[in-house]
Amino acid sequence: PLQGLRLGGGGFGGGGSGGGGGQVLSGSAPSAPSRLPGSRSVSALPQVPDEVVTAVAALSASTLALANAKGQVMVMDWQACALVASWTASERQVTVLEPIGDARHLFTGSATGEIVLWGAAGERVAAYWGHTQEVRSISFFVRPTDGARRMVSGSRDCTMRLWDVDQASCLHSVLILRNVVTKVRSFVGQAAVSVLGSCCCIQTSEDLRLRLWAVGGGHGEERLEVKHEVHAGREQLVALDVAPEGRLAAVGSKGFERASCEVSVWDMQSMEKLTSAHEFDNTIEALRFLQRGGSGGGITSLELVAGSCDASMK
């Protein structure tokens, strides 16, 4: 079990009283590595190369995909701690893994600028060329009006691209100078309608800005359009997630000391910062909203998990 944990009230800051927000579990990392109950270590898999893991994605409740700096992808059954499949996806580093929700396919993005759709056994399904530099983020979604499969991607080349997944074609590309994209998250359905009235995506950037995009138009005229843009902090924004109902976004920043490493939560309709916390001593690399449901099917609580380069998760 993790050590040194505390349960604080009053929102992200912990230790306060009143003031709304849920309770937040936080604390310092233990001096020696520790393992959560039921966790597994990839060191138990001798087939896994000893390389830096650059991306992780869950294909199903029991299947996990990993990518590394040598361009390899490995699919494993983490409960059985067994390697299911492995292949070389790129001649350079794989930077992104994005499942499509069917437990059988996933996208890879790489430092070459190429995006590829793969079967979970390593079969190459389609390739998507257009980015001229490293792909930083991919977000897959299904358009609720007609079931069309779409993907939004962002790159170090300062472009955002909208793709037709089945035709492997780029429908629209937008270049914004200095907009070095770090993360993209899409959301659709009622959540998107409540914000912009269409499919939406939100994007973080090294230019310190948070951008909300509308994905609109019909066949042959689908477009990406910036609807809101805000300055979101004094450090580069490198982590992002959208809450399941689509009304909140969490953003994490780059930094090398606690004062500059910020996790903030934003209202997607007003694009205003609701709360923030400085709980890490190095760059926040990953954020994920988790929701807990009650016996009646409703959401009883919303939690946020963050992982940092200071070797801690909270």
C-alpha cells in the first residue's frame, strides 16, 4: 500500500473545511517502490524489452497495450501477466496509443508524423499521413448523428487535423503558429451539445493556451473551428482529460518545482478555472477522471487521478 496518504476536504488543496469540491487523496511518495493491491509488474514478462515505456492504453478490462522508445507495441493480459502480441509499429518512438473502444483495434502515433490503425494482433489496417512532425495526441470518436467514425490529432507541427477513419483521409487541417499541440480530447452527444451544440474537442498547447474546438459540418464539408481560447497558466500544458459528462476538463502543467506544477479544473461552458492544486514536484504527465456510480445507476462521486515525473500518483 502507498504510504503517507492523507484525506483532505475542501477541494484540491486538502486540509480545509467547507468550500465545495470533493475529498482528495494526496500524499508524498514512499521512499521505496510500493505496489497497489492486485497490481502487476511488467518485469514478470521476460519477453518485454527493457526500454522506456512511452505510451499506455487499456483495450479492455483485462488487456493493456504498451509502446516504447524503439517503436514497439506490446499487448498483454495484465491479469494473467501474459504477453498476447507484440510488433514494431514505427522506425522511431511511438508517442501515442489510442483505443477505439472495440477491444480489437488501436491507433499509434509516432515521432515520424504517421498515424496507423492496428488490429490487436499487430495487423496493419490503415495509415494516416499528413503531420510533418511528431504526433502528440489522438482522440477517436463516433459522431452520434450518423455513426461516422472520426479522429482528431495534434502534432508538434502546430496543426490540428480531423480524419475520416474508414476512408483514411484528412477532412480538415488547421495551422496555428506556436500552437505546439500536447493533448487532445474529444467529447460528443449531450455533453458536447451542452457546450457548443455539436461534437467538440479540447486541446492543450506549449503556447500556454487551452482551446475548445467545434467539429461541425456534414459530409464533404466537415471542419474544425476554434470557439474559445484562454490563457491557462504560466507553464506549458502537457496533460488533459475531460470528465465523462463533458462539463469539466482537467489540465496539468510542466514544471520542476511544486510552485509551477499545477493541476487545474475548468468549466467547459464558461472556460473559467474552477480550482487548482500544487501537489507535485515535477511535470504532471497524466490525468484521468474516474466516476463512481450508486446502486440506482447515478454518479455518486467524481475523482481525478494524476501521475507525475516525481514518481508519484495521487
